[in-house]
Amino acid sequence: MPQLDKVTFFSQFFWLCFFYLGFYGVAVKFILPKFGRIFKLREQKLRGSTQGVSVLHEEKTKVGDSVSTVLDTGVSTSKQLIQTTLEKTTNWVDGVLKETNAKQWKAANASYLTSIGEQSLSRNLGVSLTFPKPNTTLRSSVFLAQLSQFAKSKAR
């Protein structure tokens, strides 16, 4: 075998050590420092990103809390506004209805009440009479006085 030949063994061993040590020197001088810088840079980025993640997580929780407080106050404020608006609207509608009933429907209410009074009196007296339509300008006391006179004349 030529590799183990005693004449060529020393030269092969010399060139092996020469190239091995040359490659080792180049690797130590040029290649390994680049790897070291890359590893340091990666470590710094990872450390910074984990710190950034923790900062972002804290910021996210703060934003979430502030959003929930803003929403809670907004909902409670709108609830109060809707409730007060509903109360004001209800009071306004009640006032308008009372005013309308007091002013515009006064004559209709008076004629309705007189017709109910006529019906109840005719039932109570047991007399089936047809009454003339009452004048809406008559007051109920005048109407009752006329009605009592009519009932007295019928009773005689």
C-alpha cells in the first residue's frame, strides 16, 4: 500500500499537517469570528424581541383595560340618557294628552257624559223616554234641574 510506505509516509504526514493547520488558521482567523458575531447578533435580537414581546403584552393589556373602561362608561352614559329621554318624552306625552282632553275634547266629553247620565236616569226611573239632544253650552246643573222638573211632571 502506498499510503503506509515508509518513504512517502513523512511527506504525506507533512502535507496533511500543513493543510490541516492552514485550514485551522483560516477558520480561526476569518470564519469563526463571523459565526461569533452572527451568534451574538442573534442573541441580542432574541433578547430584544422577548423584551419587546413583554412590552407589547403589557401595552395590550393596558389598551384592553382602557377600552373596557371607556365602553363601560359609554354604555352607562347612553343608558342614563335614554332613560331620561324616555321619562321626558312620557311626561310630555302625558301633558299633551291632558291639555288636548281639557281643551279640544271638552265639548265631546260633556256631551258624552250627558248621554251617559240620560241613559242611567232613564234606566233608574224605568221610563223609556227620548230626550232631545242637549245643547253643549248647557251646564250639567241646569240640565239636571230641567230633568228633575220633567220627572216631577211625569210623576203627577
